[in-house]
Amino acid sequence: MSGLWQAPARSAEARAIYESAEADRAANPEKYRLEVEPLAAAALAKARDASDDDGDWREGFGVYVNAAREEGRLNALGIRNMAAAAIGRVQSRFALARALASKPEVAQRKVERPIFIIGGWRTGTTLMQRLLGALPALRALYPAELSVPGRFAGLTGAEREALLDAGEGAHHRLHTLNPTMQAVHPSGGRLAEECVLAMGTDMRNWGFTSTLRCPSYANWLLGQDMTGSYRRYRDILKLLEMPDGRRFVLKAPAHTAELERLLTVFPDACVMHLHRDVVETVTSGASLFAVFRSTYSDAVDAADVGRYQLDMTQRWFERAMAARDAHRQADVLDVSFPELVADPVAMAEKICRRFDIGWGDGAREAAVTQLAALKTQHGAHRYTPEEFGLAPEEIRARLSGYRARFGVS
């Protein structure tokens, strides 16, 4: 058995940033206390107008903050980040309400047949979204649009481009702190990103669990009805719609866990469900989470990450299968990872023809050009189940129902 996974070494520049934060924590410990009420008060103080607050964010806010404090094993930068994330999600909630109130016509819009790409972690969802997003008939969303959608509402041209460029610095800083993240999941201001960046204004968001060890929050999420979260996301998409008629191509592995709610709110959605060898899926996901969490924690336990990833993958897949059984009329296309990576452009054409997306002049050329660009962005990502305390035979046994249903190894 190989040794357990170890966090990537930090550069001298990164070490200086972490050491500075730890020195600040030592000098000013009160700034690094993750306490629910003071952080909630700070969120509301910055919200400017909370007149429409129904309070449905408060329970999740408390569960998240307490989990970050008690379970997160966070370094000083991690504490700063998690506090800012909690406050920022509440601020986004009220910013969204203001944007919608200022544009009452948005409520009448309909998000026509959006394409949602779902599947386990590391099943090709990012590749497929970024490839399809380059096609003339489709539109993916960039990180800044997802993070501050109200600022992009109605914008086209130079103003929109300037806002997209303004968000690039955050990606550069993240890659300075943890360059391995760029290898396992390339990110940038002009690279399409996951829906979870926009979701969670009610503090219900599976995306939070990728960068934070928070088992109590994850278990709480399993019992939550996220219909309201998807309705708010639908409002965000309405705000971001452009008059050019392009359909949205959206993705997040987290949608796999919430497919029931997604299909309830978006009954005409076109869903692309990706499938990969379950040992690869679970192990690669564990590697991804371990790298993500090592940015904000100096005590990432590889076996703990592996066990969490296996448990949650099983729960997510079971929920997705139940949702598909309950929504048999839904337009879902199953795609195997080997088929996708064998010829991504051919898969893009297959998707377009299945979901009535124009594959006319320029589509193939755009797909080929985009694929070439994407191939230059990925670094090496190597991992084994043993590094995360996992045995392939256990993974296959735990996910036997899923494997049988979809013909997956």
C-alpha cells in the first residue's frame, strides 16, 4: 500500500502569505473568531437593505459557521476565507433582491431549455461545459457573473468585459497560494464555472463542502429541501439572459445530489448525465477535495477525505437515481466518460443534435479551437485509491447499484 496523500509543498511566496496571516492571528485573535452572531450581524450590516429578509438563511449560516470552527481545522487564511464566504453569501442574497426589484420585467422571462451537465466529481463535466460554451448557440457563465450577477444584469460590450477582467486577480492569488489547484481544476476569469458559485444565498450549497471539512454541515444539507435555492438560481439566470437567444449550458457535480429539485424548478431542462469508472470517480474526487482543502487547512487527513468522498458519492448517486425514477419524462442523456474523451467534438455534436442546439456554420470550428485551448490548461493529476485509505473493491461494492444501472465499471 502506498503512503497517504500529502499536501503539496508551498512556494516561498505562499509561505510568506500564510506566515503573515498567522502572525496577525497571534496579534489580533479577536479577528479570527468564527462566532455565529457577530458574523451574522456583520453580514446584515453590509446588506444595506434587509427589509425582505425571511430569515431562511439563518439556520444554515449557523450550521456552516459552527462546522467551520469545530471541524474545519482551518489555518488563519482559512478562517478569513470562510468568514468572508458566509458573510458574502448573505450579502449576495440581498444584492439579488435589489437587482430583481430594480428590473421587474425580469420576472416575466423564461429560461428556455437550459442544458445542465451533471455527474460525479471528475467525470468530464468541466470539459463538456467549456467545450459547449464556445459554440455560437450556447452560453456558459464566468465566475464573476455567477458571483455578482446583479452587476452584470443587462450589460453587454465594454462594461461587461471590464467586469469580467476585474475578477482575474482572485484567481491569480489562489494559484499563488496553491498552484496545484490549477492542475486539478484550471480556473480563471474567462473560464466557465460551476453553478454553485451563484447558489447558496440561503446558505444551502454543496459547493461549500469542497473547500471545507464540515461533515455536520454536509449531513444537515442532506435533509434540506433545496427547491428555494434552485428558484433563486432561476432568477439569477433570468437576470443574466442576453437578447441574442443563446441557451445556457450549466454544470455542477452538486446538481447530481439535487436532481429532484433541479427538475422540479426546471422541468424543461436538458440534462447530460456523465458516468465514469467509480474507482476513478471517487479517488479523483478525493484528490480534488484534498487539494482544495489544503489551501485553507494545514491538517488535511487524506483517509478522512477519502471516506467522506466515498460516503457522499454513494448518497448523491442514490438520490440521482431516485430523482430519475420520479421524473421519467425528463430529457436526460447518459454519456460515458470514455466516449467523451475519445472524441469530445463528436460528443459536442451529438449533444447538440439531441437537445435541438444549432450545429451550423462555425460550430465545429469553434469546438475544435476550444478543445485545443482546453488541452493546454490541464496539468498532470495523479492519484491512487490507497493514498486516501480506499480499497477499489469496497468502492465498487458500495456503488454496485449505480454500476449495474448505468453499465459502469
